Amino acid sequence: MADVQRFFGFLSRGRSDIVIAVFVIVIVMMLLIPLPDFLLDFFLAINLFVSLLVILIVLFTRRALDFSVFPTLLLILTVFGLALNVSSTRLILSQGAKFNSLMIRGFGGFVTGASGLEGLVIGLIIFIIIIAVQFVVITKGATRVAEVAARFTLDALPGKQMAIEAEYNSGLITEEEATRRKNDMQREVDFYGAMDGASKFISGNVKIGIFITLVNMIAGLIVGMTLHGETWETAFSTYIRLTIGDGLITQLPALLVSTATGIIVTRAVSDATFGKDVTKQFARQATPFFVGAAFLFIMGFLPGFPTVVLWILAVGLFLLGLFLSRRIISTEEKEKLKEVSAREKEAAPEVSPVVPLDPISLELGYGLIPLVDKEHGAELLDRITRIRRESALDLGLVVPRIRIIDNMRLEPSEYCFKIKGVEVGRGTIRMGNYLAINPAGEKEEIPGEDTREPTFGLPARWISEEHRERAEQLGYTVVDPPSIIATHLTEIIKRNSSQILGRQEIQSILNALKTDYPAVVEDVSKVIGTGEILKVLQGLLEERVSIRNIVVILETLADFAPVTKDVTFLIEKCRQSLGRQICLQYADESKTLRVLTVHPDLEKKIIGSSVDTGKGLSAALEPVLQRNWITACANAVRMAQNKGHVPVILCSEAARPLVKSSTRRDLPELVVLSVPEISQEMRIESLGEIKVDV
């Protein structure tokens, strides 16, 4: 025991490379240097043991990559087996009847069994069958599977890499996780590529084994009768028996390794061991066992069949099916008990006096449950996942998981969105119908029920499936129920993104940035607190400015926060740092911004009405002036929209937050930019000036 521990301690100290190198050199030398009988038996036993160990490791391996040394090991074992073939052939031909390898003689005597010509013929036939099975069935099949696996793994690599990049860019995974997945994919491609080539070693080994066998037989007879002076019967008996033993002791390990090759390349879709997969997948249903038992029982009545054997098997299958059926029923009952206990736990009062509200939730009437039911496709769940990813890309905001609840207080066809327990949107869905939206109101009417599109309040009609194609031909925008809710959710997130973002999310952002931008996080943390950073980011999100470029925002705060902690001022400076990004949101393809300007006197009046409300600066115009100002803005915006332009107001830096605050209630979608936000490459085209009698 102590010697074994010292040996493994030797390997664990990094000396395994030396042992492998010595072993490979010994293999090469075996092709040239004759081996004594005892040493040949020792190496033949090692070859058999290692091959058996390889197939056992493959059977207990969960993933192919967990045994990534297999292709190289396959090459070494193949060369080792060929070296043993050469050594044994040398000894058989040189020693003849005096050859005393116990392993080879033992295999030859065991397989041939009966003495004399009958045993030799039987042994030779068995040997030929084993060679044929290995070459025609196992080796060819494993080679083909390895080729296909290598090709499809390589073809799927770009798509998998793009999926990882998309998840990383959306913030769903970290950079370390993305790197680990890419490395695993590259290792998988390298493994199956190596297996595609390594599988050729097996087929080559079988072919050369057949050649060596023929050499042993023919050359053995010639050498025995000419050089050793043996009779024909003695030479035939000696060399045929030794050839069979030599072929079997070398081809049996090759058969084990080729079988292991087939197993490891065919288990690409499993994350468990082969034994666990077989047990799990055979035990899923009991019905096949009952059918098989009935079939065997009926076969037992047929004349000439082994009745007792078939009936014993039938009883065994029946008992196994009975055991599995009881086990399946027991498992289902346990699952039901778990569901009941989970519901009771949810219904039970919480010990904590304060239950945190969900950041965002979707409540459905019971008639809309099929939209999120996996048995019906759960199309809405996939849409929600995509919306969260798109929000991360568009706004830089990683939306928390959206909790979906069935609310019995809602009408069966109703749904509503809540943010932190407060309702922010509601709508009605007619399952089985489509919503045909007609914004212009000038198209030919189609049969249906008048309604309003829940997201933007546009006029629409509920139509049936039979009128869908006609509505699309007439130019209606036709959407299905999942699309209606998904569109509503997207707009809810955009309108309320500032409410979704909280201090905990800010802290998570800072923690994530510490790895790649430690200096930025350190500088900004010294001059401004998490609360002020939150207010700045909320101010940007309120006007739908993406905070994805968070590094630039933090650098700006680090520069200007030492001057003042005024949130309005800091928001404006951050907007200016993101000026090019903001302008591109509203410019056309030629980078032209079409803007409305504010009359200088009116702008001065707005600046003069500035009031600090505690949440930032706000304009407090006189009621009459405020009403006239909103009317003028609405008319100017309508004029811009009629010309097909996005309404944008351009004013001075001092007036921008005040212009926005004064129009937020009546014109929430109005875009207001300041002159310092306009990047140099932008072209400005004026659509008019907003005037009010002041």
C-alpha cells in the first residue's frame, strides 16, 4: 500500500509527463528490440487492462470534453498494440513450438477449446468473426459518427458564438462566463476534429492486424517446416494456435478501444453518465414492459419455442413494469403534494411585516392563461425574454425578471402591468381574434368590433381569422394577442424606465465596472453618492436617453460633481457628453436634425420663471402664458409631424430643462435638445420658431 501511495504521489508532483514520455519511447523501441516472453506477457496484460479501463471511463464520463485526452490516448494505444504485434510475431517465428508466452498460449487454447483440427477451425472462425465485427460494424460506424459530429460541430460554431455575444452584450452573462463558454466551444470543436482523424487509427489497426495474422500463418508454416524441421501437422497446429492467440490478445483491446470511440462520439447530447441515462430513459414509461411481457407470454404457446424460458422472461418484464408503474404514480403524487404545499406556503401570511413588491409584474385574467402556458407554446414568455434583451441594448437598462400572475379580480380577457405594485397600464384581449389598427381612419371598413389599441390609444377593430388577410391587403396593421401585450410591455418599460432603476441596480452596475474600469468607479465614488448617481440616471431615462454608455456618464460625473451636486446641472453635462448618441436618435440618414426654435423673449421668460422644487428646476409660468405656450408648442409639433419629421425643440442650455418640465404634462413625447448637445457632424434645419405674446 505504501508503494502504491508513493507512486501516485510521484505522479501528482508533476512527474506524469516523464512517465508518459518514457512509455512512448519504450513503445517505439519495442518495434526494434526483441522482448523476452515474460516482458511480452507483462505488456500484453497492461494493454488489455488499459483498454478495459478506457471503456469504463468512457461509460462513466458525463461529457465528451471531460475525457479530452481520448484522441491522443487512442493513437498511443494503437501504436502500443502494433508494437506488441511486431514483438510477438518476431518471437513466434523465431521460437516456434518453444514460444512460451502464457498470455498468447492461454488465449489460443481457451478459444480453440477442443484439441486437434476441430479446435483450430473453430478458433480460426471465431477470430475471423471478431475481426469482421470490429472492422465492418464498430470501426466503420464510429468513423462515420466522428466525421458527422466534427462537421456539424464546426458548422454550428459561428451561430453559438453569436448567441454568446448577444447574451454578453445584453448583460445576461458576465465577460468571464462568455469567455468560459467560448473556450468550451473551441475545445469541443478541437475534440471532435481530433476524433475525426483519430478514428482512422482504429480502422488502420484492424487492417494491419489482419495482415500480421496472415503473415504469422503463412510465414509460420514456412519457417516451421523449413528452418525448424517440423512436420506439416506440427507446424500447422503450432502456428495456427499461436496466431489465433496472438490475434485475439491484441485485437481484444483494440475492440474495447474502438467500442469506447463509438460510445464517446455518440453521446454528444448528454450531461449524465451512460448508465444513468439508460436507467432514467427506460424507466419513464411502464407500458412497453407490459406489452413486451404479453408478447413473450404468447410466444411461449407456439410449437417449437422454449416455453419455460419465454414465460420466465415474460413474468420478469411484467414485474418490472408493475414496479415502474407504482414508482411513476408515487412520483406524480409527490409532485402534486409539493405543488399543494407551495400554494399553501404562498397563501400563508409572511412572517416579515414588509413584503417587497415586484419591480415589474404582469397580471392576467384566467382567459389569457394560454398565452403563458407551455402546453400551448407559451409564445408570450419568449416575447418577454426578447423584450428584456432589447431593453438592455436600447436603454442600457437590465429589466428585472417580470413576474406573471393570474389575477382572479380581473375580467377573464383583461391584463394589467404594475411597477412596484402600482398599475401603469391595462388592456383587453379577445383570444382567437386579431387587432386591426387603422391610424389614418380612411381605409375601407372590415367586419369587426370597434375598440382602442391599448398602448397608444389608436382606433382599431377586433377581427376574426377569416378577415385577417383582407385587412392586411387594405393596409391595416394586424397584430395577434401576444404581440399586443408585448408591444404594450415595451412601451411601459420605455415610459417607466426611471422607476424600474433603483439603488440596488446602481450598486450592481458599479460592482460590475470595478473589474474593467476600477479608476472610473473609484473616482466617481469619492465625489458623489449612489443616490445622486441614481437621480442623474433616472433623469436621463425619463427623456429616453440610453444609459448603456455608463462609463462616459460616470466620467462626466467624476469631472463635474466636485463643482456642484445640483442634479439638473449634472444631467445636462451628461447629456452633452452623450450628445452624438442623442442626436443620432432623432436625425435622418443624412445626419440632419430638423428643429423648432424658441423665440428669444419667450426663452428669457421661461428661464426667469425657474423654481427649485427639490427634485430639480421647474418652470412656473403664469397660467395664461402657460396655456398659450402649450398651444403654440402643440401647433408647431403638429406642423412638423404633418411634414413627416420628428418634432424636436432646440434651445439654450439654461432653458432646456425648463422647456422640458413645462411641456412634460401636456406633451410628454416632445424632444428638447440644447445647443451644446449638437455634435459637429450634425446638420441643422429649422422648421420654424415658437412665439407667444409675452
